[in-house]
Amino acid sequence: MTALELTDIRHSAGGREILRIPALSVAAGGRLLLLGPSGCGKTTLLNLMAGLLRAEQGHVSLNGQAYDTLSGRALDALRRKYFGIVFQKLHLIGHLSVEQNICLAADHPDKTYMHSLTDRLGIADKRRSAARNLSHGEAQRAAIARALMNRPAIVLADEPTSALDDAQADNVSRLLLDETQTAGAALIVATHDARIKPLFDTVLELAP
Amino acid sequence: MSDLSLALHALLSRKIVSLLSVLLTAFGVMMALVVLQFAAAAQQRIDRDGKGVDIVIGAKGSPLQLVLSALYHADIPTGNIPYTEAEKWMHHPQVKQAIPLALGDNWKGFRIVGTTADYAAHYGAKPAQGQLWEAEFEAVAGAGTGLALGQTFSGAHGLGADGHSHDHQLYKVVGVLGPTGSVIDRLILTSVNSVLALHGQETTPAHEEHGDHDDHHHHHHDDDDHDHEHHHDHSEPAKQPAEITALLVKTRSPLANINLPRSINRDSMLQAANPALEMTRLSAVFGLGTRSMGYISAFLIGMAALSIFAGIAGSLDSRSGDLAVLRALGYGRHRLFGLLLMEGLALTAGGLALGFVMGVAGFVLLAPAIPALGAQALQPDIHWLWLALTVLVAGLAASLLPALRAARADPAQLLSQR
Ligand SMILES: Nc1ncnc2c1ncn2[C@@H]1O[C@H](COP(=O)(O)OP(=O)(O)OP(=O)(O)O)[C@@H](O)[C@H]1O
Ligand SMILES: [Mg+2]
């Protein structure tokens, strides 16, 4: 069953066409790796998928619902319900605690679920720490927990491993794969890091 | 996490700027409250002390000074007037009641007022202990003077607390009045003759004056009507004072309030002043004082609004990532807009609450230091509500522009920055 579908996408930025995608679909619970060098438009593509950007041409739809038929408000609601996003720069809110950051993703946060997430991700003892005091690894785990907190259908992760050594990169990738599998969510990772290519069954290589 | 606690956390993350906004708001509100409170208390006192007195008659000079000295006991008198002159007007057909006052001395700053029992009755003051004065140098103390029944004291010359004292002649407190909340609480009452005796004024036996037929007639008329306490049973014959300081007059018609002063000022060596008129003129001046304090509080509240604007607008750049991530987490534009308005409102509400506490405390502390106002109870009124609304609207207005800017920002662009 297809969850996310992109057709005839063309998008430009700064007066230059950076994305041209004739057709791309991700099934419910599927895994997709978007691989390409820096500046090829990976983040832009993730933004189109999450409805943070509207495609200049072509259509994005989720479960058959085309984004261009939705109002901005409806798109915000759709994102809140179906998507979890791990940003390239993580973007935790520094003055809030890890727990508060994670719970921001859900309207009625399920505290038990939050506890099990932080337990599994190994940051249980950091729940009450301010996000700004976390190490990079801890912040990354907190960001992954936040992306899963609303039990999304699709998790988008932008360069989750680029700043990490081999062991850490492998570890974070497995965390993402395991957690999305446990949650039954599709996982779409955008990276220029070819090390994690073997972990994905579908890989889309984007041209520079 | 509720939007309100999210807004409060954001404010706490920039404590100094937030505190500055709260304090500025609080000072503006406090200032406005004190202005409102003092204006209300002063007006109340002006109304209460001046109630029922239509005309004040005294020596020529400033009419405002005459009213302030004789009615509010807040200035020195314009001089003394011959009792015979005053008496002509006391028995004028348009005069319903005339209360003589003789001023000149004080005890520890409390004025000693030579008068008749009508004066106490006018303010509804009754002896809580003892009785009213009868013989000379018997005194009745107002509730706020601190004098006790049976205590003796000597009057000091003048109306301030530092005049030389008349040590050779002591007053004896024969009564203490119950509290009335009016100016009489801070006065010491005695007979007119007691005050004048200390100042070497001749007093003439009453019977000598009865040669004047006119006076005689009216005197009895007066007695029959309501001046029963004018004369008490003395073994010696009642004496009439040669001079008094002022007459407080109640007229029979509103028209007389205008006509009587006119003819007194024209036809006699006396001066008549209309207290309502003089106090209106005074509050036009006094109003300037409260108005400029009002401007200062408006200025402070304006500065507070500016600091709220600066605080929120200035934070937008450093937290654009935080706000963008909220958008990415599915917070709509309207929700972000509301979040920032909430920050402005929270700051003003905090400042408002603190300002009210400081204003109430400030009034409680300041009121005793300004004796003319006495200890007034706080009087919350509709102005407080308007003040609160004005301040909240100012806070809302101050956060409007930054909130709009945040709501319009493009999250995708902001998230790829930094
Ligand atoms: N708002 C924008 N205005 C102008 N140019 C933009 C804008 N957003 C993206 N671009 C450009 O579009 C191209 C793709 O950007 P994007 O961030 O999607 O690349 P990326 O593949 O994620 O790169 P990286 O691996 O460095 O994160 C880049 O050349 C970038 O400079
Ligand atoms: Mg990128």
C-alpha cells in the first residue's frame, strides 16, 4: 500500500532548478534512502514531502490526499499527525527539557510512551536536563524520540549520520530503523553518507 | 505542554529583559493607582468636610484662603472680624444657620477651634466620652488628636506646631468626640471666648448688646429655632466675643449662595466666599498635579509597552529556529501568533499584578505621611478596571507586530539556516 506519492515534481531555488522527480512512492512502513552530494536538494525534497514547502510543479500526496488541495492550516495539521522529522541541525528548543521537547510533538502526550522511547534510546537520565546541555549524541537521540512521539506514519531524517564516526553512524541508523519498525512507520533518510547505503532496500540517488 | 507554559518558558529563558518589562509596567501601574487613589481620597475629603456649608464669611483677603482656613483647616486665616459685624449676617433672613469659628492656637499642630456646639453637630460628632464644653477653657478633643479625658494642656500660639505656648492658662479636656472621618477628628473644640481670652480680646457682656433692637429680636428667633446649646446655664452672665475668625453659613436657598456673598462683599467690610466655587478653582490647579503624575504613569506604561515590543521582537532572530521547529511540528501560523501575543500579555499581566500590589502598599505607606488626606481606606473603583484594560491592550499591541512577523516566517527557510 502506497503512503507517500510524488509525481512530476519540479522545484527550483535561487533561480536554478534543483529537483526533477518524475515519480517516487514510499509504501507504508517502507524504507527509502535519498543519497546525493551536498546541495543536490535533499533537504528541499524532505520539505516538499512534509508540506513545509509547496512544489512549484507536480503533486505530492499522502494516502491519496493531494497537498495542493489542502490549505496551509490543513497541511500543518497533516504534518502534525502523520510526520516525524529529525532535522539536520536537530533543532531542539534549548531552554526546554528533553521531556518537554519530546512532548511538543503530540497534542496529548502519552507519558508512558515517552518514557519507553527515552529508555530505549538511552537518554532516560536526561529527561529533565535542558536540551542545550546535551552532548551531540544525546541531542540526536532526543530528536529521534521527538520525531516518534506523535506515532507518525512517516519519519523523515535529514543527515542523521553525517557528523558521526562509523560506529556511531551505524548505531544511529539502526536506532532509526528499529524504532520506526517497532512503531510501524515508514522511514525516509536523506544523506550524502554512502556508509549507510547497505541498510536500505530502496535507494534514490539524486544527481548534483 | 500547553501554549501558555510554552510562552512562560520562553519569557523565563530571557529573564532580564522580561523582568525589565514587568517592572516598567508595574511602576507605571503603581503610579497611576496612587494618582487615582489620592485624587479620589482628596475629593472625598473635600466633599465630606465641605458638605452643608454654602458660604464662608471672614476677613477680606483671598477667598480661597478663607475657605481653606475656615472650612478645611488647611491654611492660615485671612484675619479676624468684629463679632458685631458678623452678627448682622448671622441673623439675615436668607441664613438658615451660622456657626462662628475663632482660630489662633494649636496643640501639637491640632487646631484649637473656638466655636459653638453647632459645629460638632454639623459634622455629626458626639462625645464618645465626657460631654461638650461649658465653661471657658474646657475643651473637647477630636477623635484623632490623642488627647484623653481629664488631660490638661496649654495652647500654643499660631496654627503650626511650633508657636510659643500660653502656659499661664491651661485647657482641660472635658470630652472626647467619637470618630467621624471628617476634619473635626483632628481639631480641638472649645468656646469662642476661650480662644479670644488668650489673645487679649475683650469680651463684652451679652446684656450690653441687647441695646441693639434688631440683634435682640433675631437672637431670640435663633434660640428658639435650633441654637439651644448656644447658651448654657452659667452663674455669670453670658459674654459675647468681640472678634471671631469666620462664620460657616448654611443658606435657605441656592439663590442666596450667589446673592448673599455678592451683597456681603459689596456692602460690608467682610468677605464672603462660596466654598464649592473656590474648591472647583483649586482642583483646576490641584488637577494639574495629578494630571502630570498621570502623564508620568502613561509615559511609564508606554515605555513598558516599548520594552515588551523590543523584548519579543529582539528575541525573534535568536529563536527563529525554535519557532520554525514548532511550525515543522505542526503548529499553525495562528498558533504561533497566539503564542507570542501570550508572551506580551503575560508580561503585562505580571506587571499589572505587581503594580497593583505595589500601588496598594505604596498608598498604605504614603497616606499617613500626608495628614491632609488622613488614613483613607482603599477605594477600588471603575478606574482600576480601565487601568487594567488599558495596560493589557498596550501589552497586546506591543506584541502584535513581532507576533505577525513570526507567524509569517517561512519555516523551511529558517530550518535550513543556522
Ligand atoms: N531558500 C533558498 N534560496 C536560495 N537557494 C536555496 C534555498 N533553499 C535551498 N537553496 C539551494 O538549493 C540547493 C539545494 O539545497 P538543499 O538544502 O535542499 O541541499 P541539500 O542536498 O540538503 O544539501 P546539504 O547536503 O548540504 O544539506 C542548494 O544549492 C541551496 O543553496
Ligand atoms: Mg540538507
